Amino acid sequence: MNITSSPNNAAGKSPNWNSNGCANPLDILRKIFGYPEFREGQKRVVETAMQGSNTVVLFPTGAGKSLCYQVPAISRPGMGVVVSPLVSLMRDQVRSLRENGVEAHYLSSEDSLEERTRIKKSVDSRTADILFISPERAVSLGFENLIRNVELSLIAIDEAHCVSQWGHDFRPEYLKLGGFLARHEGTPKMAVTATADPITRADIRTLLGLEDAVEFSASFDRPNIELEIIDAPGSEAHISSVLSERDGKSAIVFCRSRRRVDQIAEHLKSGGVRAVRYHAGLSPEERYEAQEAFLNETDIVVVATIAFGMGIDKPDVRLVVHSNLPGSPEAYYQEIGRAGRDGGPSKAIAFNSVRNAGQVSIAIAAEISAATGNDERNRALTAYRKFLMMRGYAESHLCRRSTLLPIFGEKHGGSCGNCDRCKVPAEISDFSKNAAKLIKAVAETGQSFGAGYLISVLTGVGTDKVLNNGHQGLGSFGNGKDIDGKIWKTAIRQMAAAGFLEYLPAGGIAVTRLGRKAGEGGLSVGIAYPNRQKKPRKLGKRVQAALPRRSAALMRSLEDYRRSAANERGLKPFEIMSDRIIERLVAQRPGSIAEIESITGFGSEKLKRYAPDILEIISNGTLDESEASRDVALFD
């Protein structure tokens, strides 16, 4: 990679080169991206990649995954290649990199002949720093010909969980990437994802040929996001109510169907809310306009299907609402991860309707019955297992994080203090004796049957399947007939969420080590009965912080400048500077470019471009001190 002949040189960057032809990654971080130091997790990943080793990076949203491959791709000799599933993801990263003086490009089916020619010239002349490409084009003969004689600094596979058919976002085209990576032996590879359970992690290694990769993981906890489940259908009225909490900030409402997206969007607009809709039934132009409006405006709500989630990188989304339960914990985690990417306080609210959840379960069960092959059946069974896990999370009386994070292999002690179960504890009933009956039934039937079968045994219902298996003669048969079947269902889901039971890939239920201890009487088991829970706190606007009038005026001036600069350069406002940077500028009132650099983290390109204007605005925009006592409401 010839950084000295790329736009980086125009920014005045002169990285130190070692004997291997590599730039100092810390120099690149500071001079191009404007950060003084790596985060601890980032540092170890970058050091390993710089040594030429393969890596698997499992970092949550907001942990700085992109820098993990961008910095070594620029620092090592050659051009970096990043495989990404969505054009919107590639476009946003390229735009941001170019703003920092990096020569970055993306190849997509939307490119004009002129654009493709320009990219080829950049690649051939060795001035391209990073090239983003879709998985379909990455495995094409045309792309192999393009990079045939080009030294590659690194190959990164973004959203690597898409390779696993057991994941929540399986994309068949990712399966061919293993061959693509194998053809570039000697180039360090990096697989990156924010959502992967243990099964998906194993698939990433096996299917991408990264068995030897060094794995890095960080806590999946997003402590700045308040988690809440509301036991009610996600009606238009309910959703309008929770949206009143967003204090004029951006929000996303996820729905399962296009029809529901249209209904809720129209309801919100009729109530005066600036709302746009996004789903696959809209034209590409309509989807693009909706996404651009959401990324460029502040007081806006997008109502969307899950098609909207992955490509959104807006830092100041303050509220994510699910009108009903997502299909899996992984999908839920990824979608709530759209909130609070800047670290600011945010909320994730999901509505849990027993009727809606039951309809989804019935639909998945029908898919299992209709499956014609093993792969199709296994995918349907996986979908059912993960939706049961999602229902268990919603119904459990435990701290939300203590049931969500273990799904990703991370323990949590509970009492996070930032979820509804911690703030308004559920009414818990002792279920220990009945739990022992359930655990015994699971053991006696061989730990190979699902909830419906176990409930038939417990309640003494001699179905054909029970009779054919001879299980009417078990000690567990009829041992729980005094408990309603619906209670048994939620008990099974809650006990799985608490770690006493586990769902097996083939569809059965097994007892865990914790469950065996409970079955022996060594642990108590509590459940939250449906319809006995305390009502959720009254919804409404949060109390807003108050700032002096002069601070509010300066805030507005900086926001206006950000909007104007973004329009001028064809960027999103948050790509100029985030809300949190503006808040720090208002609070600290820098008086020099050096102070602005320490507050904003701007790289040298952005510092040169924006710092003089910011200094002038701060200098000219301060009101008389006598007006400081006049307060106005301002967002959190």
C-alpha cells in the first residue's frame, strides 16, 4: 500500500514504516481516525492481524469492530478487501473513510461503467487503500482477475454470522467465501460479527476455513440500553405511547409484516409524528429515500421490517420498539443494537402478546411438518427453538441481562439496574416441587421430546405417540395433572431461560447440570405466572435536563453548522460530528484547535476542515452571562 501517494499524504500524514513495510497502526489510528489510543480489545486484534495471523472478532455493536480491520488494512502493505452483505453498509463506510482522507471504494451492481473504470484504475495503480465488495462479487471470476496481481493487506468478512444456516440471518452466498479465502493463502483474514451464539461461532470457523484463527470477544452487554418487555399487543395506541419517550430523537419501530408497517406508519403520521416506512415491498427508490431521511433527520421515526436493521449505523437512535417479539434472541440483540451506538442512554421496548406469540409458534410448527428434507426441517426446528428462547426471555422474572447474555456464552450475575425486571420486580411464585416433577419427566422420557409431549405425559393425556412409546406407564404420567397446560408451557420456557433446561437442536428438551441440582432439591425454582405481574410503569415523557439559554443557543448553532456542512459535502450530519461531540463542545467551550482535537477526536483531515469554523461559532455564539439563568428544556 502506497500511503504516501494516496489522499492520506494530502492530509499531512507521514506514518512511520518498519522493516516489513508496515505503518505503525497507532500512527494510523491517531492521524487518520483521530483517536488517541486503541481500546483494549481493539489493540489485541490489530496487533494479531499486523502479525499476519487470522482472527475471528466477536464484538458487540458500538465496540469499534470496523477499526479492527480498517487500521491493519491501511497499515499493512497492499490493499485491504472487505466483504460486506449490504450496499448501504459499504457506502457508509466508504464515505466515512474518504472523509478521513483514505482512498476507499466499493463495488456493487449499481456502479456505472465510469465508476467501475475509475475503481479499476485505482486498484491497478496501487493507490486504493480499501475495497469493499459484496459476497456475490467477491467469488466471481471478474473480481479475481481484478486483484490477481495486487498485494492484499488483509481480507475481512463483515457480518460473518451470515455464513451459518443456524444463524438468524443466513445468506447462502456466504458459503462460497471459504473457497475465496483459501485462494489467498498468506493474506491475513478476519471474520467479524456482533451476533453469534456458540453454534454460529463454530460454523464461522469451519465454513470460512478459519480453524486456526485467534478468537477475540468482548462483553456483549450494552449497559446504556434500558431493556423492557411490555405484556400487551403492540397496538397503534401502545406504540404511540412509548414513542412519546424519545424526546424528539430518532426511533425505530420493527414489525413482522409489511402490512403492519404500513398501518403503524400511517397511524403515527396521522398523529403528527414524522414517520417513514421501510420494507421489501417498496421500490428501491422509496427505500433509499426513507433511509436517507432517517439518517439525515433528528426528530424522525422509521417503521420497518427486519430488512432495515443491519445496514443502519446512526449513532444517536434513542429508542427501538418491537411491535411483537422478534424471532430469535440473536435478531433481538442485533436490532436493539441500533440504539445508543454513541454510548448515550437509550431504550429497547418489545411488546409480548400471548396471542401473537402463539400464532408465530403455530406457523413455525407448520413449517416443521411441511419440511421435505433434513436441511429444511433442521432450519425450521432451529427457528422454533430460538423463538422459544425468545419467549422464555420475555416471560422470565429474572434480570433481562442475566437471561439474554448467556445465550451468547456470557455469564451475568443479574441485578443490572437498567431493565424493567430490576426496576419493577415481577411477582415470583415458588415452583420448586412442580419443577422437580418436570425434570423427572424429562429424564424418564429420555431427554428427546419437546414441551408438548412432556406436558401430555405430566397431565396424563394418552396421545397415540405417548401410548406407542409406552410412556403411560412412567411414574411421571399424570403427576402434574393439577397444573394447567398453559402454566406448564411458560414454566418450561422460563426454566430454560434460567438455565435449568436446554433446547436441543433436534427439537427435544434436556436437563442441565443446574436442573439436576434443582430436581434433587438443591435449588429453588421460581416462575412468574401470566397475568399476575405488576403493571408496567406509566408511560410518558421523561424529565428533561435544563441548560442555560446561552448553551441551548450554542447547541442549535453547532447543529445548524453540522447540517449545513453535511449537505455541502454529501454526508450525513452525524458523519460530521455526533450529538455527544456537540454536547462536549458546548460544555467545555474549547478555545484552540488543540482543545477541539482532544474533545472531538477528529483526525487531521476533519480537524483542518471543521475546527476553524467551530472555534468561530463558539466565539461568536455565546450569549450574555446575565441570560444564563433562563433555562430551556433540552434532551438528555
